[in-house]
Amino acid sequence: MTRIADVIAFLDRFAPPHLAADWDNTGLLLGDPTRPANKLMTCLTLTPDVADEAVSGGADLIVSHHPILFRGAKKLTANTAEGATVLKLAAAGIAVYSPHTAFDNCDGGINDTLAKRFGLHSIAPLRRKDGRRECKLVAFVPDADLQKVSDALFAAGGGMIGQYRECSFRLPGTGTFFGTDATNPTVGEKGRREEVSEWRLEVVVPEARADAVVAAMRAAHSYEEPAFDVYPLRPTRGGGEGRLGELPEPLPLTEFAGRVKAACAASAVQYVGELSKPVRRVAVACGAAGEFLPDAIRAKADVFVTGEVRFHDCLAAEAAGVALVLPGHYASERPAVELLADRLGKEFQEVSAWASRRERDPLICV
């Protein structure tokens, strides 16, 4: 049986929470992770219509790109559209998880998907950031404890490296100790030096989980006083936000804008710049990402693709000589939400997964 917690664990590996922006509200926002997940639905935004679809379709979990309760709530009543929606989902026992900007920025996420659909190569983050802070736990355990301690470390959050879990290194060796009269050794005797065959067990641990992982190791270890070390690790480049890449050959802005329209299944695109201008170096940031325009300018991008920007951002781009292509907020993100439903359905084949069929772009082009 697949539980909601199992789906969350997969989503957290696919779109690690540390990639989310500091201001974001991601993760499980509603519901009980121990409940079964037989049906799940993805959507861009949890509107009343989308919530009704989830209830009528018997969904157990909604993966909504845009978070509910984004600005925090001091009261939750049916007097507001969001309150009524959340209460309806809670009454139906439907959980809600949002990956939001972690999904924007992860490998295989929204910005990656857009960059590849546009035909870019040499793709890299537009705005780089350090990865999550990690440390390495090294524990020394006897052979009889190796499996038990390893399982405890993994269950507590140790041993995660990228998209791999339960990662460790094990090296056999010999440990020594001399127990005083106040000790009660698990192996050997106090009052003399003992030599014991042990394993050096190493796992990488998120800094935020270090105390919990050490506590799990102590609880699973048979020694009265386990020997262990915790080493801080230097942060590595952890990807970043947005994407930057190049077309194989320059294209006129008008042709590239058409490519963006087709890739996003947009009904129309807006643009800033001369349509005949050749573009090759492309910056990408989905949604409402005008804040990344300075990054695109610094990166010497010929064109910046995002869902929507403010009027004054258009003027700033024009003044800097950077073209803009704007397919709309919905169009820039909805295709990846559909792909996420497919990905979840393949990962959990016993679960029925679909992208909301009622969701629509509220903006209509005439």
C-alpha cells in the first residue's frame, strides 16, 4: 500500500526542499501523511473548481504547484474562497502538498523542462546558490550492530546523496578501549584494554537532521558509550534558480517567440524587442519572475523568457537591450504540472494519478 508519506518522500527527493526560496511555503500543507494514497491529482493552483474535482474524483492527495495558505492564516473559515476550499478538502480527508519553487529549480523541474523544450544546450542555473549544509557522521559499530545502526541512520534522514538514499561507506577495523570500574562494557571486560572488531560506518547527514541522526544511532547501538565523530562539510554548489542556455544557432526573435508559444501550448505570447533581432543566449524563469531580469542582464542573455512581468520591467529590459518573451504565467508552468502527474503515475503504478482536467488559464486572449 502506498501512503501519502511515500509520495512525499519521492517528491522531496525529486524536488529537494532546500532548493525552495526562503520566502516560500512548501511541503505538506494539509493532511495526515500516514493515510493511504490511492488517487492523487496535480494542479497549478488549488481553485474552488479544482478542489471540487478532487473531491468528486476521490483524490487522497493533491500536489498543487502554488501553495495554499501562502501568506499564513490567523483564522480559517468558509467566509473566504481559500478558507472554504481548505475546509472542504479537510472534510474530505484530502491532503495537499506543494513543491513550488523547489519544483521550479530542481533538475528535471519546470525551468529545466522549459529550457529543453526551447532547444537550449549548455544549460546551467541563472542564479547560482550553495547547496544545503551537510555533515558526515562516522560511527564505530560491532558487526552485530551494523545492520540495526545502518537502518536507524537511514530512517532518521542520513545517507541521502542527490537522488540516492541509504548511501553509506563501511570499512572493517579494530577498536580498543579500557573500561574503568564505573563502566559496564557490552563486550569484553572492564579493568583491562580490549580489542574489538568493528566497522567504520559513514553517512552524509543534512545539518538540520544531525542531532536526530546521532540520537537514532545511540538508540540503536548496543555500546554503553558509542564512539562517533561528526564532521562539517563544505557547502557544494547546489544548483540554483532559473536557467541559462544557448540555442545551437541564432534565431530571429519572431521565430524564437513562436517556438516558446508552441513549447508552452500558449494561446499567445507577448514580447519586447525587435522581431528581427537574432537571439542565441537565453535566460529562463517560469511564472512571475521579473526579479530575475537583472540576472539575465548580467548573464548577457539576448532574451529572457518568463511568464509575466510588470510594465516597468519591460521598460528596463528594453533599455538594457534584452528581449523578453512572455507566454503567460499559466502557460509557463502548467505543462510541467501535467508531466509531474505522469512521473508520479510511473513511480507509483498502483496509484491513479492525473493532472486537473478542470483547471484553466483565467486570462483569455481575443
